[in-house]
Amino acid sequence: MDTLQKNRIAFTAQSEGFSSDGETYADEAGLEWMLADLPLSSGAEALDIATGTGEFARALSPHVATVVGLDATDAMLERGRNFVARAGLDNIEFRNGLVQELPFEDESFDIVSSRYAFHHFADPKPVISEMARVCRTDGYIIVVDIVVPDSSNGAAYNYYEWLCDQSHTRCLEADEFRTYFELFGMQVVSARMRDLEEELIEWMDFSLTEKKHRERILRAVRTELGGGRATGLAPHERESTLCFMQRDLAIVGRKLASPG
């Protein structure tokens, strides 16, 4: 089974867990944090790739002229359309399509975004290349994603992320995103990180983690809390609740004019 099939299966199953208020993995303060360094204008045309149910597309909507939300999973798109209709938003359009082969002409959008998706892609390079291709000169790309909190435990961290959600491929390190942006003609104008505390059981419940994998994650976390091998999750207990740390990156790049 290839990565696309895994993603479609995983997100079809998870689609019912996405809230209509747009706060799945992003409350209002979180969305403001993500958008803080992205230049926005009322006349801008935006594209949100791997949009899911369109939560980031909905966050962009009040600040731009139009938003296209692109995703490869029909169940997510249908749920997104229902959310948009319920909210009375008339400047968001949803389309089915692949992030590695964006179905748009060169320089079609002023803003191209992706939120919490890159750790599900088989290869980030063609995706960033496509985002840059369809972005207009002097337009902006923004990527928000979880990144490896500690490079010394990167392999372990990605392993437990994969155990939780089989559609996970690899969390990049922050410097990798910067390198890819520059490789495809984007000048990095902002790169900010934040650490968030997440509840372990809630994380696995939302991801519909298989029982055997839940048990393996819990054993590993409890072993680390007892002084054993590090999982990369930085586990801890808060009021008897098992928690771990997630690191988010919000990186914004401006597309430079091609030489010559």
C-alpha cells in the first residue's frame, strides 16, 4: 500500500473527528500564531493544500479574496464543504487533487499554504516545488507542521508517531524546511517554533491507534518515565494524566523573481 492510499484510509476514518468550529489542532489563538507573520491582503487569492476539512482555509477566508482548498480524500472534502456551508462562507472552493501534481497553472496564487500535512508526505521536495511553482512572484508560501523536537532522538520520535498513526511518514527538522524553501526559490522571511503539551491518550484516540500499538506506546512512555530509553516524546505526567510535547514550526517564504 502506497503513502497516498494510507493517507486516504486514515483520513477517511478520522474525518468524523474534525470539529466544525475549526479548532481541531488549532484554537483561535493557535490560528493567530500561525498567521502572524504571513502578509495578508483583501485581494489575495490563496491555495491551501492537503486542506483536510478546510480549517486553515477557513482561517484564511476573512483576510483574502478567495481560497481553494485541495485534498485527496473525498470524505474530508465533503465534511469541509458542510462546515463552510454551515458557516455561510462564500469565498472557499474545495477540489480533489494531488499535492505532488497541483492542477493549476504557474503563478496562480498569491498565498500557498499547508498545515499539519508534511509529516504525511512520502517526499517533501516535490510538494514544496509545486507550491513554489503555483505561487506568484513576490507571493508567499506558509507551512505549519510538527517537527522533530530533538534531533538526537529523531528516529525514535518518528517511530512512535508512526505507531500512533500509520499514515505518518517522517517529521522533518526545522532546518530541512528552510533548505527546501531556499532550494525552490523562496526567501525565508519568518520561521517560528512553539512547544505544545498534548495528552497521550487523547492523541491516540483521535488517531484511532490500533490496540497493540497503543500498548507499545504506553509501555515505552512508562519505561522512559522510569528512567529507561528515550522515546523523543518528552513524556511527563500532569495531574496523573500522561502527556507529551509536540513542537510546531510556522515557516513563511516569499517567492523571488527568477534570475534573468
